[in-house]
Amino acid sequence: MPVGAKPCGGPWSYLVYSMATSDSVQLAAAVQEYTAYQADLNRKLGLVSDCQFLSAPTVDCMAGVCATSSSSPNQD
């Protein structure tokens, strides 16, 4: 799930979670609220970022645990 709002656009990071053990609706609502708040601060304060594109990580589930795969460039 993308999290946060870079001033140049796109998320600051990605959150890996399990739909089997998480309340995905509540989590998505909280992340959306946080991202909107961060985007508002970016506008109000005129913040800047590196504008680097952050691609979504590749996710694997091993032994019932979700994690980013070792081949993914983003280890969030």
C-alpha cells in the first residue's frame, strides 16, 4: 500500500501487510488520512523532495509471512 505524499508526487514508501491478519479497510482509511494530511502540509509549507520515482515493491509470502522479496529495490 502506498504511504505518504512526496511534494513532487507519489508516495514516500510502501507498506506491506497481510489481508488475512489486518483490518485492510481501517488500515487503508488511516493511510489515506495520513497521506492527505502530508499532501496538505506539502502545499501549505511549499515543501520539496527529491522527485525520485518509488516503484511498488515485489511482495512474497513465505511460511505465512508477507515481506518484500530480496529482488525488490525497495525494502520498506
